[in-house]
Amino acid sequence: MRSKKGAQFERDFSRQLSMWWSSGKSDELFWRTPMSGGKATVNQSGTHAGDVRAVLPEGEGFTELFTLELKCGYPEADLQRVLDGTGSKHLLFDFIKQVRRDQNLTNSNHWMLVVKRDRKKPLVFLDMAAGERLHSKLMDSLDPMAVFICADLSFTVLPLEKLFKLDPKEVYEVLR
């Protein structure tokens, strides 16, 4: 069931990301990576790491900035439940480790994990450097935003809708 939900979420997200990155001009800049859901190591060149890739040149700025991983479902990976001690911190952290590994394959500047829980708004997890840079330059636009530090993992979390309210050109300038 997750694979069907995940594939649809990836398609929907690709269209949303395209509309945001193009400032409403196109819903076709990004699409699911071939073999999405499979191992990123299928192609060691890094071309197909992550869940979404640019299919038009106008999207390449985003993929230069971010390696992107999308997860849909997984109620046990809820950050609130992790903090309460009732969720699986290992699952959420495994997702983050996965996108970090993919980032190393692609040589993008940052990583981004988007988690969509059932009947909840999607959350964006960013590496700490990206979160700090965005917050320092675009602070008013990113409220609320949280920082999470645990062992060797540190990251920033914000609602996806907050990211999509930012000007993509400003995001690119801040993070490139």
C-alpha cells in the first residue's frame, strides 16, 4: 500500500515543486526519478539518486541545491511521537541517513526530506546548514521552524507550506 501512496505522493509533489520553482509557470520541471523506491546506488554517477529529478533545464537549480527524498505514510516516523518516546526515531533517522547518502552521490549542496503522514500536513526536514542559512536571511517567512539535534544528526523542520511561500529565487540565492 505504501508504494502506491508513495508513488502518487511523488507525482503530486513533483507538480507542486514545479509550480513553486517556476513561480506558477510550469508543472513539468520535475518528475519521479526512474527506479524511485529502489536503491540509489543503481547508478553510481548520482544522476538518479533521490526521489525527484529535474526533467527540464529550468529545474536544475533546485537539484543543484537539494537531493530530495519523499516519504508518505509511516505514522511511526512522526517527529512528535519520536519526542514523546512512542514513535520510531530509528525509522525517521534512517530516512535522513538515506537522503544524506544520496546527497553524497549527487554532490548537491544540501539534502531535503519531505514526510507526509496520513491526514497530516507534510513536513520538510533540511540539513542544519540549509535551515540556518534560510532562517538567517528569511526569518519572518519561516516561522514556525524547529531545530532538532540528536547524536550525529541535526536538522531543521518546517511545514512544507512555509517553504512554498518563499520566493524560489531568494531560496536559490541564499543556498547556492
